[in-house]
Amino acid sequence: MKESVELTILGHKLVIKSDESEEYVREVERLLNSKITEVREKTKAVATLDLALLVALNVTGELIKAREALEDVEKRSGELSELIERRIS
């Protein structure tokens, strides 16, 4: 069941509906606001849109790196599984 949760991001209030728990949504809000603060401190971006786009670029880059790392782990896991199977046989 979708729950409504009021968030504050970049000083803007936003009400969303989510199938996730409020605790999860609050964690997403906390992480996003943390990323915004991090980018704001490292750049001279003052415009809300510029700041939001820079955060989106950073988070997207992190997502790509995490996916690549997961693919590497899955590949290595498969290789190790095959090695174990050969040793057992």
C-alpha cells in the first residue's frame, strides 16, 4: 500500500507516495540532502537547478561504478564456483 511522505529537499517540501516504508524514504531523503550539501560545498553552484543536476550527475556516476563492481563480483563468484565444482568432481 502506498504511503504519503512529506520530504524536504533543497529547502522545498515535496509529498510523495511510495510502496517503500517511511523509514526507507527518510533514508533516501537524508542521503540526497547529504549529497546536495557535499556538492554545494565543493562547487560554486548556487542555482537550484544547477545544484540538482550536479548531484544527479554524481549519483549517476556512483551508480554506474557500483553496477560495474557488482558485475565484477558476479563474474568472479561464477569463476570461483566453477573452480570449486571442478575440485570437488
